[in-house]
Amino acid sequence: MRYPAALKPGDTIGVCAPSSGVSGTLLGRLDKAVENVTALGYQMQLSPSVRQDAKCVSADARIRADEFTRMYEAPHVAAILPPWGGEFLMDVLPLLAFSHLRDLPPKWVCGYSDTTTLLFPLMLLCDVATVHGSNLMNMGYARIAPSDLMAFQAMSAPALLQSSAENWGRFTSGEGVTGDAYWRDRPGLWKTLGGESAVTFEGRMIGGCLDVLCKLIGTPFAPVDAFLSRYGKDGFIWSLESCEMKAADIYRTLWQMRTCGWFERCRGVLFGRPDGYGDNRDFTLVDALAQSFSGLDIPVVYDADIGHTPPQMQIINGAMGRVQYDNGRATVRQDHRP
């Protein structure tokens, strides 16, 4: 596994939009995010397509692929932080030369939601660690929330230790930039599928947003079996979250992943609090997880601080992780040293 150089103040963070761009009234939030990150001591470089959006994308797929490639090639750009996810990043994948990207010095790419569509192939095809973590637009409020600030620590420190949050909630507004990013008014208790009061597991981190991971199954961009074979001695922690999926969708997707062998050598599963979620009649999230992992004899921790419901932990895919759960609280330690 190749780990990018540590991000440091004064470095340039590139912003390109391989999925959706930003337009209209949301441009003010983008400007505030750039201002906030600049105040941390970083330089910011935005690609031309970031400030436009039509038909759910920032630009034609070829333009999006070229802008990402040029940013990844640029020696002065230390990390790439898209504004957010979107819907159709998959159109970019056939236009990226992953063999070329693999020959370049590794570079941090951080984001979540549809950005998983890029992060996952980068790790599998290029053996580059990536961050399933905060998007730039998360940072476009009066101040950057502590959980989002951890994205910069994830890209700068050789190890990252995060603890489960006391409370969780939702975004305050889609457009507001004068207040805090999140309401956090609900108790942040994690749970175990088997009801265990304490579990610990270790392995190499792998995962992302389930809604788009499932679309990569069976494509050349998700050679999971080869990756599991290369790093099999380490074991794996699957870190997953969903947006817009109901319980039945989650079960169908996890069933497909399991049938394809994706959970071989798995030592534990973290499943984030789902966003846009609903039960299917009396079939619940717990049912979906229980049927998906039945008989595998691995610990499953759910309602974790991962994904679309804030605050979210920064998950370094490719890093070695250690999860310690104890009575509703948890810590996640990740090490990414060469």
C-alpha cells in the first residue's frame, strides 16, 4: 500500500468536481469553504468546472476526467478535495488511465458519497490510500466543525485516533454560511449486531458509500478479489454507509457483495447511520445486517459515525485499523506509515 506524503500548511489543495459541481445560491457556501480552508494555512486551486452544474454533473465526462488527471499530475498539488459527491461519477472511470495514475507519486483524495466511485478504484487499482471523509462543502459554514477538521489530520498525521461522538444530527441548511454546519441533538450510541457489550477487531480498512459501491461490482474498476489476495494476511475491516437506500436495498447489495466474495478475510464491519433510510414494512436495518452477515462469525458494529449523517469519522481506506467498542462508545485508530 502506498501512502501519500503528509499534508502540511502551505501546501496546495486542489478542488475539482469529478461528479457534481456547484452553482446558483450554493456558490456562496463554496466561497466560504475556500475561505475557511485558506485560513488554516493551505493554498487552494479550483478547476474551471467546479463552479458550474447541469444535469447533475459539473461538465462533460471527458472534461471531468482531464481536470482530475491534470490535478493529480501537478507536482505542487498535495491533495484533492472535491466539493461533494453527486450522481454520475462512474462516467469518468473509463476515461481515466489508472496505469498512468499508478506511476505518479501518490496523492491524497478525500470525500464521500459519489466520490467513493473514484476513491475505491484508486485504492484497488493503484494501491493508494484514500480518505472516505469530509467534502469541501461541509466546510462552507461560519466555522469548520471539529469532525471535518479531522480530514486534514487524516492527511497529515501518520496515525489517526477518533472517538465516537456524544451526539449526532443533521445539516442545518443547504445554503446558510453564517451558522454552524450541524444540529447535533440525538444521542450517539453505536450498537453491535450480536448485542455484545465489548468487541475489538483489527485489519486493513476498505469500503465507502454502499449506493455507488454496488454499481462497481463486476466492472474492471473493482477487482476486490485481487486486492483481498494481496493484503490477505492483514485481514480487513469493511467500513460502509448508505444514502437513499431502504432496508431491502441494503440487504440486496450486501448479499451481492458477499456472494462475490468481498467479505473473505473480513475481521469486522462498521456500518454508518443510514441517511434517507426507510424500513420495508417490518424488514429493518437490523434484519438486513443480520441476514447479510449470518454465519460469518464476524463482529458487526452499526449506527457508527460514518457517512451522510454528521458528524462523520474520517476513514483512511488502505490504512491499518483497530476498532474498540465498549457499551455504545467506540474508538477507531488508523495507521498509515509506509
